[in-house]
Amino acid sequence: MSAKPGDTVEVVTPEKRVKGILMPKPELFGEDTVILKLENGYNVGIDKKKIKEIKLLEPAKEQKAKKEKAKPNKKLPTISILHTGGTIASKVDYRTGAVVSKFTPEDMLEMFPELNRTANIQSRLVFQMFSEDMRPGHWQALAKEVEKEIKAGVEGIIITHGTDTMHYTSAALSFILQNLPVPVLLVGAQRSSDRGSSDAAINLIAAARFIIETDFSGVAICMHGTSEDKCCYIHQGTKVRKLHASRRDAFRSVNVFPYAKVFDNGKIEFLRKDYAKKDKKRRLETKNKFEENVSLIKIHPFINLNYLEKCTNCKGIVLEGTGLGHFPCNALDDITKINKENIEVVRKLTKKIPIVMTSQTLYGQVNMNVYSTGRDIMAAGVISGEDMLPETAFVKLAWVLGQTKNLEEAKKLMHQNIVGEIAERIDEKAFLY
């Protein structure tokens, strides 16, 4: 066979003809299987014994020489794109078959020329990493880069980011970057930019249009609103979560509506009016200190919290409780008597560190006044996280403990609605919107 990995081929079998990009020989399947990446981005394996012919349709494209940057158009506003890596800045490495983060800012502008027709784009690399590797130090560095762009007078900032922890970063930047004069939109992709099914272009273009054509200011996430290429949603940075591993509309606002809907034809429809208006005269306030020794713990049946007593370096804990904000703490019989230890451990810890209760249901809010279990937990000193998402509460607690080491002050700050992380009113129509 003359075709090589990366070539576009047509595989002919007695039953069908399959067109796709030839992938490397996978170790998992051995030498007896040919793997093709289809136009829709998915892979298919074909048994070599059934293959009659493999036709070479197009050799793998060689890397093009870098094009000169477009000259600024004085009639267009300027947007800065800060790249941090992730799937939106990735492509398939046909030597390994893996998705790798390798695009440069210039690569992306060449792939999405519509961006340069929408605004003057200043694009630069801040990090080249997958989002699961990010730490508070990266949030702090990213905030400093945003501050530089704001001082340079840009109309808004787009941050390309891996989707797996994008909602952590959007929450972190919401707390760090207060009193923002212009919008800061995080944009990701569920499919790499070289796939036919990629959502990268639409997400980026929608974000750019939203920045240019609206008076919105603040931190938000711009991602697909449906599995089709019909619209994108602008989600509040502290009230959004990734709810699906692979769908292009994986991100959903929780307990609130998205701020707006950006349609593929350029139309923008606002769904909310409670946002700060763009004002370049507004002075940005940055509060970028974090305490990294915090934990997010998911509650489950027969959990034993005794191990927390040994976590001497822990400065704060967010519990992802069941239902209205519970964990096992009732001794009902010989089998459950161990549960009583949980509340005693928590009671001791809340005298030293803040412990915040959230709900793993995600939608709705914590209410520890309803059942005796909740009242006992609250009496033990656990703070209600109201309707904060567990991840948002986790980021907030790390941020709060970066601002103060005083336990009582930290508790007060966790109760306060600082950047819209606690919904003043939950609209039932927003459920699974």
C-alpha cells in the first residue's frame, strides 16, 4: 500500500467504500486493522482481510509557510485573543493518532479568516497546555495578561481554553478581574480544529461578534448552544458547567439563563439584562491571591470523613453533598453508628477551617433547614453554599482564603454574593434550558 498516515484514501470492501484520513497502525488492534478518520471526525476500523483496494485520493498536506499578518483596518475595533491551548488549539498528530496541542496563534488566524474580517485581531500565546494541568498560578498569570490588553485599549478579550476545566477558570477570573471595563470571553472546542465537525470556528466568531456588537462587560464563556451549528450561548462565568463529555453543546448555564444567544447569521438575542455595561473608563480591580490547600469532596453512601483529621495542611473544604446539602451522620442502628463519627469530625474542623456545603444535584440550592440531618450539619458549623456550583464554591473558597486568613471573615465572604456566583432568584424555567 503506497498510502501513508495522514493521506486521504478510499477503502474498498465487498460491502462498501469508505473515505477518510489514514491513521497510524494502532497497537490496540495490531496489524490486522486499518483505521480511518472520517469526515465527521470519528474513527472507524476496517478488517484488512475484507479490504479489496485502498485508493490514494490526496497526499497529506505539508505545513504551509507562515503568511504575513494582516494589516490593521482603522475602521475595525481591536480584539485580543490570548491562547492557552486545549482542543480548540489542537489537531491530530498522524504519527501517533493522538490529539495534540500544537497550533500557534498565526495558525488559528489563518484557519479562521472571518475573525480578521470582524475585527483587528491581536493574537498571542500565553500557555500551551491542556486545561486539566492548570493551577491558580496560571489563573494569576492569565489575569495579568488580560490587564495588559485592557490597558492597551482593546475592545474585548477572547481566551482560548481547554473545555474540561474552563468553568473553573471562568469562575477564577470572575473573582480576580472585578469592575471589568470590557468583556473577557473564554472559548473552547469539543472537536479539534482540523476536524470537519469542529465547533472551533463558530465559537470563536460568535465570541468576536458578541464583543464588537454588544455593550456587555464581564467574564463569560461562549460555546455551542445546540449540537448543530445554529447558535452559541454566552454563559455567566460563575454559573456555568460542562455537562457532557463530548457533545458540542456540553456547556449549560445552571440556575440562571445564559446572558445571550448568538445565531449563526450574526443576530444576537439577549436573554438577561442583569449584566455590567461596557465602559472603558471603568478602572479594573484585580484581586489575584489564592490559597491552594483547599479540597472539594464528593459525598457518597458509607463515606467516612475521619481521614480529614489527618489533613493538617488543609485550609478549607467544599463538600458536594447529597440533595439539599447532606452527608451520612445519623446513627440509626449498629450498621449506621459509624456515621456519627462524620459529624463529630466536621464539628472539630469547622472551629479551625471553613467548610462549605454545596449540592451534587447541581440545579437548585442547598437548604439545610428542611431536614434534621441538615440542621445538625449546620449546627456543626458548616456554611451553606446556597446555589453555588461545587466547582465555583471551590474556586471561591480558594480565592477567599487568598484574601483573608481570618476564619470569621472568610465565612462572611463565602455568604456574600460577590460576582454573581449566588443567584438572587432561581428561575424554574432555566432548568435544563
